[in-house]
Amino acid sequence: MSRAYTAAQTEMSERTAIFSTAPQSRQSSPERYPEQVIEVARWSEAAGCEGMLIYTDNGLLDPWLLSTLVLEHTSTLRPLIAVQPAYMHPYSAAKMVSTLAYLHGRRVDLNLVAGGFRGDLIALGDETAHDDRYERVVEFTRVLKGLLDGETVSLSGRFYNVSKLRLVPELPSSLSPQLFVSGSSPAGLRAAELTGATAVGYPGRAEEELSRPSLRTSGLRVGIIARASSQEAWALAHQRFPDDRKGQLAHALAMKSSDSHWHQRLSELGAGERAEDDPYWLWPFENYATFCPYLVGEHRRVARELRRYMQAGHRTFILDIPACEEDLLHVRTAFELARSEQP
């Protein structure tokens, strides 16, 4: 094995981060839901995930409050809190970060969301156009980062105006959050570049990702069902995501009203033929069961696709909601293979 190959392997291993995703409150009950969040957080930490994404939209519980469950019942797992500028001022977000750090001595990360469900924004009276929402994210992040860095912030912008604003208590630099921006449109990628955040998108097939330029620090949202054999993995995949006519109609309706770049792109990809040995699977997305593509197959086959995404420049992987602890353990096996020798 050459020195160059060994160095590349080391860099790939060190720079790859895996996040899971918390279950959604709309799919549970008040009696069961807190334990579900704690359970998935513990699974995630045990499987070696760095953090766990917590969604936000008009129909879900508040992600900031849910993050306290994660902090109280894990040791190292970082809540990746979805932050929608339509919901709060950047000072409020900075205050929440510093308060959680003060109370728990732990770091949280932030996933800045410009869109989400279009109907949610309309219900809030927010008619901001798609690209303008990313401009708002940039301004929001400038104020937020300045406050978290201990600066006195003044800004006269299009969306925010602050004068000599400071954050108290100050955030220790060791607990400064990593920032992510959800969005794969040109406006989303530009927002990530301007803010120094990790751009998170929804991948096409690995060969497509290799053929198109990507940001140096970029992340992917992807579900994974990996098992010891291809037959076992696909049987489980079809069991979990059966044909759902209502879901397909909901997907079609969402397509008509969405201004999301990734939604349109994945729908176009789903119209093509899938080769028999192709692990890339859009069926759950097409049935409105989830919003990300899936990789399905035997450990080494999934690992080979993951490795190609890594070669395309993707270093952060945010997984779909795990159905069981076993899912994450098999995912860990696939990533270990992808990081090591060529699968």
C-alpha cells in the first residue's frame, strides 16, 4: 500500500462525521415520545455517532427543549438543532446555545433551515421568496456567530438590525457550535460558503456526485439499510417501506406546491430505471415516508457507495431516523469498511 494511499485513507477516516436523526413527535404519543428520543440518542452514542439531528417545523415539538433530553441522558452526543429564522431572532438562538452550555457544559450544533414546508411559512405570514430566505439565513448567521464569538455586534441589514449587541453569559470557545446549512440549490450552497457552514444536501447516485463539483466541506442526508446479505437488506427495506398509494398522492401534491430544489431534483431522479445491483433507492421518498434517498444492500456494497461519496468531497453524513439499534450497528460496519481498505 502506497504512502499516498495511506495518507488519503487517514484523512478520510478523520474527517468523516456521522449524525443520526431523532424520531418525530407527530409519529408518537406524549406518553411514549420522550423515551423514544432518549432511546435513539443512546443507540446513536453507542454506535459512535457524533450527534443527532432534531427536526423543526410547525407540526413538531420544539427542538431546543428536546435537546435537553439528549444532553441529560448521554455523555458525548451533540444535539444538531434545526434552526428556522422564521421562528426566532438570532439573539434568541445565541442565548439558547449559551444557556445550554452554561447548564450542561456541553456543545450543541446548529442546522440552519431556510425552507421546510412551504405551507408552514405561509401560515406564519412569511412570503419570503426561496433565494431571499437564504439571504436571511446569511444575515441571521452573521449576527449569531458574532454573538457566540464574544463580539459586540452591530448590523443594519435587510432582515436584521442590531446595535452594539452582546451575549451574556458568553459562550466558552470550546463549546462553539458547528454550523450546517440545509440546501442544495445555488442559493443554499452560496449561503453555506458565505457563512463558513457545512452545506447539507440530498445526494444523487454516487457516480453523479463524483461527476459534479461539490463544496469542500459538504454533508449528505441519507438513509441506510445494510445487512450481512443483500437479500436480507432488501427484504427488510421492502417490509419497512411498502407500497403506499396515499403516500404517493401526498408526494405528488407536495411536488406541485414545493419550491424546494432538492425535492424537484430527487423526483426527477426517481423517474429513471434502477439497475439490479444499485443500492440507491428512492422508493421511501416517492411514497412520502421520508425525505431522503436510501442506500440498501450488503455491507460491502453499501460501503463502496459511501466511499464514492467521500471521494466526491462529502465528509458529513446525517442518517434517517433509525428503526432499531441494530440498524446503527450495521451502518457502523458499512462506514468502517468505507473508511478502511477499498471494499
